[in-house]
Amino acid sequence: MNQKMKINNKKNKKNEMAFCEVCNLNNDEGQNHKYYPNHKNSLSNFLSRFQTKIVDVRFFLKIPTILRPGISSRNRIWCVFCDFDIHETGSSFACANAISHLPSEEHLKKLKHFMWKYGGGMGWVGYFSGFRS
Ligand SMILES: [Zn+2]
Ligand SMILES: [Zn+2]
């Protein structure tokens, strides 16, 4: 370990490097990062990708569909907010676990934190949690 480097880093009051999951990049812009146009563009792409999955979940919520065992491994959603893979192995209905995951307290907490951290706006919280449009 280079002790000198550590001390120098502490002295100059630069923001620490942080990884932005939305941009998939490291940056040292701290809280300002979320206001940058590049980040805002990435964020809207990021959210619209997840939006298409929410559309699927809503579809299966309205029209419960029996999940055939052979396809259950494909019927899975990566929750970008919780960093959590929602498996449907063992589910009887398509997206059953996703349908119960989205309104959960844990998901809501992570979702709000994400919107706060990345500047998505709380308007999205209802959409990505409670099946409200
Ligand atoms: Zn970013
Ligand atoms: Zn989640």
C-alpha cells in the first residue's frame, strides 16, 4: 500500500470516485453528476429498458398465465434497483415472483434511494413499484 498516496488523497478535498450504475462509469463529480446531460440521457435509456419489463409484468398481472416448467428459467427479471435477480423457477404463474417483488417494502426502499441518488424523480416510484401508470 502506498501510504503517501492515501494521505494526499485525503488532503485535497476532491470528491471520491463513485461508480454510476446508470452511466456504467466511474466519476468524481459527487452529487453534481446526476445533473449532467450525459447522465440524464443514460438515465432515461436505463429506465425505459426496465419499463419494458414492467409492461410484461403488468401484462401477466392482468392475465395470469400458467408457467410451463420448461420456460420458467427464461421468465426472469433483473431488478435494476435492488440489483436482484427475480427467478421464476418453481413459480406456477408467469412473473409471479416479480409481481410480489415490485410492491415489496424492500424494493420500494431501494427504488426511492435509486431515484434520489441518480436524480430520476419520485414520479417514477409509483410506476416501478405499484403498477400505477
Ligand atoms: Zn451517471
Ligand atoms: Zn427490486
